[in-house]
Amino acid sequence: MSSLTPLGIAILGLLIERPMHPYEMFQTFIARSEDRIVKVRPGSLYHTVERLERDGLVRATGTEREGNRPERTTYEITDAGHDRMLERITEMLADWKYEYPEFPLALAEAHNLPRDTVVRLLQKRVLALRGQLELVGRAVDHVEDRHLERKYWLEASYMRVLIEAETTWIEGLVDELKNETIDW
């Protein structure tokens, strides 16, 4: 059995709610802004569903056709899929693992650029982070207005804290670079 990827976990999570076809899964991810936490593209989604089916974690429940559209196969989660998803989530929650984001590498090599360039690029990043913070804030407001239980949107509050912390840290670094308290 192959490893259960983040996209695989997200798919199984949707199928716990109800059976769906892959296009509906994709639309649901986008509508819920879950593409912020898992990389999802139609091709990779279809491929992952096929792999989940091959591994016995989902099964086809039927095929339908609407008008001239291609046939759509609907899938449901199996007991094995439910068990494997819970097992993988348990591992992910309990075990810290470094995930190799790109930004720390860029920081490690930033000294190769002129100070003014680094300041300008970091200020641009802060603007992008503020935009993301606004999006996450709207998402949180939206689910709070609908009285959706917090357990369904923990990742949004987590993302908010991470974005706020990164923004604050970068703004401090920009101040240090501007004040030349860091030898460049």
C-alpha cells in the first residue's frame, strides 16, 4: 500500500461526509478554500482517487452521465480508508517533522543580494502575507457567522497565527536591515 498523501487525506475526509465524484471533490475544495492547506489540481486529484481505489481505501459506487458531459464515477470511503486516514492523522498530529519550506532557504541565502533588494522583497512578502491574513480572517468570520463548530476550521485559526507571527518577524527584520543593525 502506498503512503497516504495530504491530498489523499483530504479526499478521504470529504468522502466521510458523503460519496462524491472527483470533479465535485475539486469544486468542494475550492469552495471551502481548502486549496490553502493542500495542493490540489484536477489531474492530481483524479490520480490520487485512482490510487486510493487501487489501495482499497475508496470504492466506486456508480457512474452517471449528465447530458453531453463525460461519465462521472462516484466514490465512497471504505472501512480500510477510514482506518488508514485516522492512523495517518494520528501520526501527523503527534510527530513533529521538518517540512522544508522554501522561505528559510531564501533567508539563508539572502545575504547574496544587496540590502536594499532584500528590504524591498521582504516588504513585498509582508504585503502578500497581509493579503493572506485578510483572506483567512474573512474565512474565519464566515464560519463563525454560520456557527460552524470550531473543530471544522481549526486550520484557519492556526494559519492566522502563523501568518501573523511571520509578518511580525519579517517586519522586525526589515527594521534591522533599514537601521543597518545587521552587518550586510
